[in-house]
Amino acid sequence: MKLRIVLLLLFLVGIFASLSVSAETDNAQGDDAESFNLAGYIILGFAVIGWGFFLYLLGWAILQIIKKAKNPYIAKNPVKCK
């Protein structure tokens, strides 16, 4: 019973805190919300290029593993144990 009350109070406090924060940010935005932030878009562009390169390398490595798995390497002169 105590756990339910504590969770209910935490939930209500979280709701009221988020409502006050959202109201505060709505009041603070004003005319600055329409400004064009070029630096943010440049950083975002670099991030997209970096993630694209990373995902390309990851996909290429997976394809190489799949190709190698289809044709396993067989030694011409295998070492035989006695």
C-alpha cells in the first residue's frame, strides 16, 4: 500500500514538474524560435556523414563474412595428427 502511494506521489510530482517546465520554455522561446541555426545543421550534416560511413563499413563487413561462410577455406595439405 505504501509503495502505491509513493509511486502515485512521484507520478504526480513528475507531471507537475513537466507542466511547469513546458510552460516556462513556451514563454522563453519568443522570436528566437524562428532563427536559423546554421552551425547546428553543419554539425548534424557531419554526424549523418559519419554514421553513413560507419553503417557502410558495417554492411560491407557483414557481406564479406557471408561470402566467406558460403565458401569455407579448405587446406590443400592438412596437418594430420598421429
